[in-house]
Amino acid sequence: MADDHDALVREFMQVTACISLSDAAQHLASCSWRLNEAVDRYFAGGAATAVQRDEPAVRAPIPARSETLYAPSSSTSRQPRVRPTGWESEHDAPAPAADRHPRQRGGRRRHRDEGTSSAGGGGTDEVAGEGPPGKKKKKTLADLFRPPVELTYKGRFHDAKAHAAGLSRWLLVNVQATGEFASHQQNRDVWANELVALAVREHFVLWQVDVDVDEREDGGLDEGGKVCCYYKLARDRMPHVLVVDPVTGQLMHMLRGATDPNDMVAVAEKFAERKPVMPAEAYKHRAASTGAAPPRIKEEAPCERKLTATKQAEAAVASAGSTAPVCESEMTTPGPGEKLCRLRVRLPDGKVVEKQFGAQRGVAALFAFCRSEEERPFRLMHLDGASMQPIGDENVSFDDLGLHKSTVYMVLC
């Protein structure tokens, strides 16, 4: 009996090309040792199962990953260096090899530009705008969101205060966070605005710091952390714009999350009419004026004093005579065909008075009104564009100065 089974196993292996004795014996045993039935079952299901065993396993899925458009920079550069914005492309990032070989970098850039112009034809001019090629450069994200390095003071906070005090300007402190998109939006919309940049250049000293850049090279606190701690700024509500008195360090005004250039222009208009004064310089000027007055009185002879008093009386009479007609012309109602000029006058005490004059008349009427309100010496200033301009000539008309629906400021000398 065993010999018959062995013969069936060998025959089964020859027909099916099965190489395993145990598999062949198992197939025959499951079919009660009937050879034909075992062969049919093997080809119907056994061979497919064997082929499936030889197939490779399915690979695992690729793990998911996420990327960020911007992130805090890991650079430990100090304030004088250009702070990374997080929007630089691989072509904008400076490479050490490229810095060491500027000629090779320029050659590769020229070759790439020539290849682009030859392949694209006039397509570059259409994208960049009308005009001759080479004059307009396509802006990248790094250019749009870069910090205002041409406006900012390079140095530490106390150095910026000393610099602003020496120039008798207010200190603008801009505290940003690289991880907040509002900080990048402020660089793009506020500091890149022409009116804001002009106001900063003429009336302020801008100092910018990033709280996400860790500056601990000297072993102390970073500048951004010190400013946030001193002025109690919330790090989760960046950016902040502070107007600081550089003499006392007092916080005069603060804007939170300012991304509208109009808000910054309004702040500039508010602080452009007055400047911070150094106490030492004010004391020096008072001491010089009080110290020089007594010798002058002692040196004057009685005849000189009489002559001086006579000149002062004549000047008072002349000024009174010249002021009276102006007051009359101011009080008279303009004619039917005369154009009106309505404006506001901000007095030194902060009071605002609305006045109207003939548009073609001289601003002497405005000076006469201001002299009636303030006896001390003063100057009249008005906002021309983004800067404060003095009104010096009293014969210029209101229409020529464009004072209609504007504000004129009385600034004490």
C-alpha cells in the first residue's frame, strides 16, 4: 500500500512540477489518493495559492509631512545685521561660496538672464511692465516683506535713545515677531509707504527689534525682551509701534497691530509739531540769557535807554496800525463772488478754533487772529504732504498755500 502511495506521489510531482513531497502527499490525501482529481484541484487552486505566496508584499504608505511658509529664524545675528524675514527663496539666500567669488556669481547671473531673454523673447517686458528692459526688476516675496533697513537705526535701544535725543526727535520703537504674519504685513504696507517713510526720515528715529531672534552673545537679556518687559508689551499681540520720549524714556503713544499706513501718518502729524527738549540744553539757554542781560543793562547809557524805549513805542504803534485793517478785513463778510477758505487753528493749549477767510486774501489776517489769542512768540505750521512746513510770508494768500479744510498749528518759539 505504501509503495502505491509513493508511486502516486512521484507521478503527481511529474505532472504538476511540484517540488515538495509533503505538498504532493497532502493534495493526494485530500482527494482520497485519486490522482486525476488531485491534479485538477492542484491546478485549480493550489498553483494560484503558491504564486500568490511568491508575490512581494505591498509597501507601506509614505508618511505625511507638513511645511510652514515662514518660521522663526534660528540665526543669532545681532541687530546691525540684516534680519531674515522668512520669505527668501533659494536664489536670494547668500551663499559663502558666492560671496567669496563675486565674479563667478555675476557671470552665472548674466548667463541666466541672457538665456531667459533669448528663450522668452518679449515675455519678460510684458510681465515687468512697459519700458526698456533692465529698468524694472521683478519683486520677490523677500523684497515685499523685507524690514525697512534704510530707515532703522542700527544699534541697541539705549544707543537709539541717545541718538534721537541728540537730534531732538521722537524715538519710534517697532517691536515685531517673525512668527506673526502681521509683522511681515507691517513691513510691506506701513514702512514701505512713501508718506510714512518721509515722515520717519524728517521727524523720528526708527528702531526695530524682533522678539523671536534670540540675541544673547553678551550673556544678557535680548533687546526685544527688555523692551517688552519695560513697557509691558504682550508678545501674543505683535507688532507694536511705540512713540518714546528719548530724554525721559516715557511712552507717549502706542499702536498695537498697526498694518494701516493711515494710522501711522496720523501719529506722525500729531508728534511732528513738537519736539522733545533736553533739560540740560534748556537750562543752558536760560542761564545764558539771564547771565547776558545784566551786563547789557549796566553798559547802556541813559540816552541809549531813552532811544530804545522810543523805538519800542514806535514799533508798537506801527504794529497796532497794521493790525487794525487786517482785523477789519477779517470781520467783514466776503462778497458774493469771493471764494471762502475754511480752516482750523490749533492753539498751543490744544484748543481747536474754526475760522473762515477770503481765499484770495493774505494770511496776515490769520496772523492777526493768532496774535490776539497768544502774546508769546509763535510760528504757524501746516501739513504739506507728509511734512510740516512753516508759514513765513504774510502776503501769501490762503488759496496759494492750499489751506482750505486744513489744520494750522500754533507752535511756540
